[in-house]
Amino acid sequence: MEFPKRSMDCGLSLVLLCSFLTRFYKICDPDVVCWDETHFGKFASFYLKDQNYFDVHPPLGKMMLAMFGGITGYNGSFSFEEPGQEYGETSYCGMRVCCALLGTLIPPMAYALVRLQISRQAGLICACLLTCDIGLITLTQFILLESPLFFFLSTTVVTYQLTRSLDRYSKLWFSSMVMAGLSIGCIISVKYIGAFTVLYTGLMVIEDLWKLTSDKDHSLYDVTKYFCAFAVFLILIPAVLYLAFFVLHFRFTSTSTDADSTYSPKYQASLQGNAVSSMENSKYLRYGNTVRLKSETHLLHSHHLTYPDIQLNQVTGYSHRDTNNEWQVERCMGSAGVTTVITTGDTVQFRHKVTERYISVLAFTPAIGYPGDFRVVTTEGSDLNSCFLVSSPSPSSSFQKVELFGGYLVLVSVGNKCALRMGLQLPEYG
């Protein structure tokens, strides 16, 4: 039985209205931080305060939350410390409105997709089911990334399926391909799980190309032309859009925070207020610079705590930003030369900024490890054990200036003829 087109359009309008009402009903309740709003609300706040942060997800979804929050009066001052924290006078509803608005549009997109594949009636049934889905309603009412993720998933699939039903190379076909490319760029810029939608679209492209090559009425030129269109619209446009969102991300997170240590020293130097930004005009390491020395994963770290067996300060590796990671580069006692730029072959000392002690290598039997290993500590005085020969990882490099940001070097103890490295984890001292 075929329903009249006007009845179907009225039904779709009713579904859209119900979708809006179910998402926006008591949108500001509860007035406490719910679930992962702790994370994504905090990330949105960083954009509004122009502060640097680190997160595993791409920036688009969080920038959208920040935009809606800023438009509706939120200034990024709320802390988002834990679930259950009361919002009080904070203007948080705008960020929830962003998610609810995108969630409202998901059922109509599902209608369009199913209508293309099956029929209007099936599309309307699908839209009704999604309108009443409690799980989907819940996910699209709070400050989460699921709403933009699901919305761009819907637009990606719908727009590409639409291109398959249109005349190839028509104006509508080109418009639909552009929209598909933009949607792919957006979904991969919200969460990397969107890569599965990209994979799904890629499989449909492969199917279309296979059908085209199997058709004897199409020449190699036709196949190549079609492939180039796919490459431009579904690869180049998404890639450019993805990079553009990161450009915006870095533009609006330019102030230093505790998250700086997760980034490279060169990027840290570009942040306002970062400790290394004051040295950004100097390309090479100089005596007197305060530096952080990093292995593959950890920063060289010391503190007031001592080893229980020798009562000397511990030297360890630490992965987070801390003033205890800061060392001042000084000349080794008796070093010759007047230049202030450090080159490979120089002997240097590192004085801990907090404890005012020098890093030293002593021939003690370690608590863990192997006989013949050395203990790295800090000591008050300076001697050959606290002097290090600056070497390059490349054996052919000699008398080469050491780059201040991102430079690689090997530090060899002058007194013990061993290289400084980070090894085993310290034991639990009782």
C-alpha cells in the first residue's frame, strides 16, 4: 500500500518536531556535571581561555562545543572537576544545546538514507524508531562528542549514497560529492573512530569502480576520470579540512599550561608564557641555559627524596611537567674555551634548579640491575663524577653545535666513562 506523498511529508515533519522536543525537553537538567561532561566541557573551556591542552581526540567536536558555549555566554571559567559538581550560575546550557541540535537532525538523516535504499514508508519507520530511542536521546542531551560523531556519520553515508542515485557529473552529483568529502573530513576530525565510516565509504567507492571497469561501455579514460573525481572529493577535500581544523585548534590554544610537556620543545617555545619561550630566539644550547633533558619517554628529574642506602638525592625519569625537571647547564670545572655555545666535545655540568645540587654518576652497587652498574644521584660539590662529555648519536659528528630545541645528544660521564641513560624502574623502598 502506497501512502500519499503529502501524508509522508507531514509524517516526516511530525518526526522532526518530536525529535526536537525529546532532545530539548529539560535540556538544562540536571544542573550538575554528568558523566564525561567532566572531560569535554573542560576541553571546550580551554578554547575559550586560549589555553593549551592535550587529548587523544581531534579538535572539531570540542571546538563546536566551545563555539556554542561562547555564543551563549559561557566564558570557560568553570572547572569541570568531577561528575556531580554543581554548575551554579555557569552558562553551560549552550554546549548542551549544540549536542541536542545535532541529535535532532539524526532521525531525518536516517529517513533520507532509508528512503534512498528502500522506500518512504521504511524511512519514516526508521526515523520514528530513532526519535524514540532512549539511548540516543541520552547521548545527544549532554556535553559529549557522540552527537557530532553520529551527525557527521549520517551525513557522510547519506550524501555518498545520494551520489550513486544521481546522474554522473551533473551539478547535483558534484554538490553531493563535495558534501560527502566535507562530511568525511568532519567525522574524522571529531573522533578517530570515524575512520570506520571512512572505510565503509571507501568500500562503496571500490564497488562502484569495480562495476565501472566491468562495464564494456566505459573506456579506461572514463574509469580514470571517475577515479580522479573520487580522489579529489573524497581524499583531498577531507585531508585539507582535517588539517584546517588543527590549524584553528593551535590558533585558539596558544597559552602555556601543565599539558605543555606532552608536546615537542619546539612547539612549547611557541606557547605564550612557557618556560622555554624566552629562549626561542636562540637556536643553539648555551652555557647558563635552563633546560629539560628528555629520553624517548621521560624527562630527567630529581627531588629532595634520597636513596635509603646512601642518603643522596634520587635522579629519576618523570613524564609530566614539573619544576624538578629543570637543569642549568654550566661549564665543567677546569673547562677551557670562551665560547658560550655548547658543541659536541665540550664537558658540562648540570645543576638542579630546585635542590641546587649537581647530577653525578657514582660507582655504587644499585638496588636493582646488575653488578658494575652505576648510580645516578645529585651531590653538593662538583668533581669529575659530575662532568659529562657532550657527544652526538652520530659517530661522524664532531664539534657540532647542539640545537636547543629537539637536539639529540649523548652524555658520557667523564669520571666513570659510561653514558647516561634511563633504565629500570626504582623499587618500592620500605
